[in-house]
Amino acid sequence: DELIHVLPDGTRDPNWRAPYFASGVLAILRVGPRLFVAGNFYDLPQFADRGVVALDTTTGALLPWDARLGGDPFNRVERLAAAGNRLYLVGAFLSAGGQPRAGLAAVDAETGTVLPGAFPTVLPYNVGGLAATPDAVYVSGTCQMASGAESQGLCAYGPDGAPLAGWAPERRGYGSLLAAGDRLYAAVSPAVQNASDYRVRALSLATGADLGWTSPPITEPGIPGFVD
């Protein structure tokens, strides 16, 4: 994939040149002066095994930033989220910075250094969303609140990896996530199997409880829909 910088007048910035990501980009996120690009970069020797790279937001140049992911042949990163200088990565990797991390890690956005806190296992092939606040990180798809616990669709942890106390969302299917203000917005599947009432719902950041705000149904007549 090719990344470009579009100027306010809609034209391409001729002075911004990013590397070409032949194998595809799965997520991008700006944190301060860095643009983080995540994907599966197995066919790019200069990005081999990285899973996520950092670009200079002014020039697009590749920066010497490396989270040192390991344990998987490709070290794919699928989702990114940030709270302050804490960058969360979720994907197919077993370590970060030489420390065991089973698919979810927090690293320093400035240095790439892995931060303290080991999270329970997430299944990278079934991650729907990732969101973060200064107090918590949220994962949707298939996750565990604690290692060995029953899998569920929406998990929440403190920055140290401990399960968020009081977290008890309704057991449903959850997709993309966005933490904004005092709410966690989530794409949520219908409570009734085979129904087509997919919506974005507002949940409590502390408990996961439904706060009563919903979008219109995300469907077309006769065709179930979902938000990616």
C-alpha cells in the first residue's frame, strides 16, 4: 500500500514520502511526531519481523523505532491504540522487547521499549477492536480477562495488565471500539442469533454496561451489516 499526505486544499504533499508497504497496511495511528503503521511486512526486508514501524509525520521518513516483536514467523500487528505516551499493539506475536507478550503489548511511543504489564492472551485472528484511556485498555473479538479464563467478546484491563475490576459487559459480539470522553463506543451484534440489528452502542468505561445510546441499525434490507 502507498501512504500519502494530503494537504488542506486536497492536493498531495510533494515533500512527504513514505516507504511503500507491499504487503498491506492494517492500521495507522499518529502519536505526537510519529505516525505508526501496522501490518504484516514479511516481504519487505527493511521491515522484516517488525509488525509496526514509525514514520516522521513531517517527511514520511522511516524512523529508527522498533518494538522488537518476536515469536511468530511474521509478527503481524492488526490494531493500534494510544493513551498518552503508551502505545498498545495487538496481533500475532509472542514477545516484545524480549519479554513474553501473548498478542497484546504496551510499548513506549517514543522509544519502542516494552512497558511493564503482561496481559492475558488474545486471539489475533479474531480481534475486532482496540481502544485505550489513561486508566484502561479495551479489546474486542475473542479475549480472556485472565489467563485460562473463559473467552469472551469484550475485555478490559488496567495499564498493568490486571483485569479491570467491576468489568461485566453483556455477553454479545463486539467489533470496532472507540474511547471518547467518558464512553466506550462499540460495534455490537444483535442479542438474538440471526437477527440483523447491528448497531454502535455507548458503553460505560468502568463496567461495560450499555448506557442506552445507540446508532441506527447498520444494515441494508435483508443484508446483515457490521462496522469494521
